[in-house]
Amino acid sequence: MAEQETSKGFESGFVPGRHIIDTYGNGGFRFAGMSHRGSLLLLPSGVRAWDVATPKAIDRTALRPVQAEAAGIELLLVGTGLDIAAIDPSLRSWLKDAGVGLDVMQTGAAARTYNILVAENRKVAAALIVVD
């Protein structure tokens, strides 16, 4: 699991509930009054540490939690770091078969878009690769 700053409620790498991203960069994220160093997976059930550091590491195993919660997700935003990276077309199809749309963008854009869609109470999830 990714290295974390000690934040009450996130020691296990999971905090329940939907939370917006307050800030990102410098190797981590701030949300819900907590900070985390490393990548994040934001799902309807909560926020979890995500052991993915590069776009090449995004595969079915990394996105298995998304598939498990697919009934509550219409769109998955994937932030691939400072640059937009291609996602394997078979992974896109796998998500589509589960009823989940996929949009790939830079991590900053994905975090901002996620915040807007959560505020609109949309069925959105995000997989955000950390940026320095």
C-alpha cells in the first residue's frame, strides 16, 4: 500500500463516504481534513489508498474495486498524472460491460471534474495517480 501521512481515520487506507479533493500535488492529496501520500481510488463506498504509480499499472486488478461497485458508478474518471496516457482498449470494454463509462485525463483535471460531479450528486468514481 502507498505510504501515508498519519491522519486519524485513514490509517487503514480507507475512509468511508464520498469526499471531495481539497488539494493535490507534492506527492499526495488532501480530503476530509486528512492528507495522503500516494494515489487514491474514490468510490461510492469511500476513499481508499490505491497502489498505482504509473498509467501502465492500471489493469483489471487495480480496478477490481470499481467493478465491485459498478452498480453505483456511471462514470470512472482516471487521472493519469501530469500527462494524459492511453488506457488499454480491452480495459475500457471490460468497464463498459460492467456498465461503467471511462474518461481519462490529467490528474488535476480528473480531481476537479470529480469534485463537480460529486457536488451534483452524480454516480462518479475516480482513480487518481499522484503527481509531484
